[in-house]
Amino acid sequence: MSHLVGKVIQENESLFKDISHKIWSNPELSFQETYAHDLLTAALEKFGFEVQKNYLLPTAFRAEFCNSKDGPTIAILCEYDALPNMGHACGHNLIAEIGIAAGIAVKSLMEDNSSICGKVVVLGTPAEEGGGGKIKMIEKGAFSDIDASLMAHPQLNNMLYPLILDLARVTVVYKMKEGLDPWENPNANDAAVACYYNISMIRRCFDPRWRVSGIIKRSTWEETELVFSYRAPTQREILTIKKKLKNCFENAAVVTGCECLYDFEEDSQGSYRGMIANRRMAQVFAKHAETKGIVFQDNNLRICESAVSTDMGNVSHVVPSIHPEYSIGACAPHVNHTPGFTVAAGSSEAQEVSLKIAECLAQTVWDLMTDSELMLKVKTEFETNPNRVSAAPSIVFQDNNLRICESAVSTDMGNVSHVVPSIHPEYSIGACAPHVNHTPGFTVAAGSSEAQEVSLKIAECLAQTVWDLMTDSELMLKVKTEFETNPNRVSAAPSRQAGE
Ligand SMILES: [Zn+2]
């Protein structure tokens, strides 16, 4: 197997390098990658792939080869957009080269083993640099029939699990209160500075993988505007940072007596998600890479600290995915997104190692296609990851099921709910009818280990809810208002009726 992969890639080496060099020499910005689109789709057509040009987006494509629909569908992703004024400073010409080389190698293996069921897809994903091309493709259903997706990205180091963070943004505006003289009172400038210092101070207590960076965008005595981006591995941590930032903003407003307006980009659909690297799949890739002498540096803490964001993170929440990074020989300060990296991405050294990586990806795809147990483990790991944003909640409420809703009980917790805002959700411990509450069957269920598992999950949810109430005064106020305005409370003052 590994012999055939190496042979196919070697035989077509000059073609792959030529494509990479042409894309590098003709850098195109996000959503304008027509030259790369045409070049890549023409090559894939020539190799007998069924190609859909302009697939869902004008410069995206999908090329597939299928032995049988029964097996898994596995996608290898290409990127090919460049950066303004810097050309291919992120080496996406190499990602395109790897994508087609790996795809063509897998197709050869499939033709050589026609009894193996499956489909290989080479997916052209434009506009990674800020455009979120993959996010748009997810929304349009590009991944709905994909079982797993893979790509590899050039970097300074070899990393199996690079730190790829969830990215969110916020804008803060401070306004001096009207009618005050700036020389007599703190002004919007002071508020901006106080806000900036507050954030600098809380950063000291951050998890080492969290990031906040920002600028004072415009500043007069009367009004200032600050823009911050903040990043963390998971959505839950993003929300924690958000709360801390809110405190920083509001504190600066209180101290300076300025008005404070902030706008958290709630449009989380459009933002880049943290990467959930599929460990099972990554280990298979690592096994192949290590036989080629590629050494991963994930245990080097100084290297691990560097963090990026990419729309491949979003893909990893939708299908099991990997996004290893590999060295193309560039060294600091010539990191990604600098002209020095552009030079490295065009070097023959970068092409050599990229084709090695293409072999490893092709072998990983082949392992997934031929080993159904591995594929199952990859999927199970994906489905049970609690950090997936699209993950179905592990506890599903059935309030809309009328047959279930019909059953009714009474409890003195009802009385409490008339005196203070209360909740009393019910949860399944695995017992089924006729073993309802107040029957011996339910006694058995209440002593089971299954019941204990789910009860501890529920305890977590309650603790988190209490914490939210304690830390979010706006939420607490809403809870109280809802309670106080409920006309059904027995202790509530009777509401006046019209005409009384
Ligand atoms: Zn990149």
C-alpha cells in the first residue's frame, strides 16, 4: 500500500510541484482564486475525478472518485488563497498541492483494490484568510455526506495537535457624559485607558491558552472606541472570558463616570471555532509520518504556546477532522503571514516535505476506508466530544411530547416556587413504564449506577446554573422580574382587573 502511494506521488512529482509553483507565482485573495480553481480542477479532471467546478461558492470545487457508495466518504481539503501584499505567506499553495497529490494517490489505491468500498473527495475550500470559506460551505451542506476530513498546514514546526482557538470579537465605546467639562472631569480617554489596564491585569490570571488582544481604535475626550479579539480552545471558555471582559468594561465606566456601550459579536455562526483534532485519526497520521522521519513537537511547551484560528476548526465540529502542521524549513522571525514565509513556501525544500505529508494523508485515508473498526472509533470519539458546538446535548428535554407531558404529580416544591423563583426539572434515570415513581421497579432504578451517572451530570448543570445567577446580575434581575410579575403566584398581590 505504502509502496503504491509513494510510486504514484513520485511519478507525478513534477506535475504537483508545477501546480504548487504556479499558484505561488499567481497569488489570489479570498474568493478571487479563479486561477487556482481552474488549475486544480483541470488536473483532477485529467486524472479521472468527477469534478464539480464552482461547487457552492464561485471558487470552490468538489472532485470525487467512488468505488462503491457503501463505504465511508472521506474528504481531503485544499486551500489556495493568499494574503494582501505578501503573496502566499501562509503557504496555501502547498496545501493545494498536498490535497490533489493525496487525492490522486488514494484514487490509485482504490482502483487497485476495487473490492474496497468508499469515496474519496478532494474539496477545494477558498477564502481561509478571514473569509471563512469553509463556514459558508458547511452552511450550504458541503459536509453533509462526509464521514471524515483531513488537511495539513505548513508552519514553523511539526505539530500533531496545534493550538487552534475559538475566535470572538467585541467593540467598546466610552462616551463622556454630556454637559461636563473635560478638564474638570474624567473623560472618555481615561475610560479607554482604564479599560485597557483592567484587561492587561486580568490576563495575568488567564489559562495559558487564552488570548486577548486589542487596540484603542479612535480617541477624543468626548468619545473613544476600543476593539478586542479574544480566543480560547472552547466555547465555554470563550463565555468565561466574555464575562471577565464585561467586568473590565463596566468597571472603567464606573470609575470614570463615562457611559459605556459594548457590542459582543454574537454572530457566532460566522466566527472561527477552536479545532477539535480527532485523536484517533491523528494517531494514524502520526504513525505514517514517523516512518518518514517526521518528528512532532507537541510536547515542547514553548512551541505549543503559539496559537492560530482557522475555519478548519469549524469543520472539526461538523465531521471528525485533523489539521496537523508541518515544518517547511522556515525559522522565526519568518513565521506564517510574513514575507519570509512566502519565500519558504515557494522553495523546493517546502515541496519535498509537502509531498511526504501528502503520502501520509493518503495512507491515513486508506486506513479509514479499509478498517471499519477504526472508522467507528473515529466517529465515536467525535460524537462523544462535549466541546462540539453542534453536539446534541446529552440530556434532551421532552416537554414537546404531549403524551409524556400528560403525567402529573404534586410536590411541596410547588409551594416554594410561589415564595422564591424556583426550578424543578425532572430527569430520566433509565427506568421505563410500568416502573414509574412510587413503584418497586423505580426503587431498583434509583439504586442503579446508571442513575448515579446521570444524577452527577444533573448536579453539574445545577452548579453551573447557580454560578450563572451569581455572576450575571442582569440574568438575576430578569429571573426576579419574571417571578414578581407572575399573576399565578398565590402570595402575589392580586392583579387589578379592568373596570374594578
Ligand atoms: Zn493558513
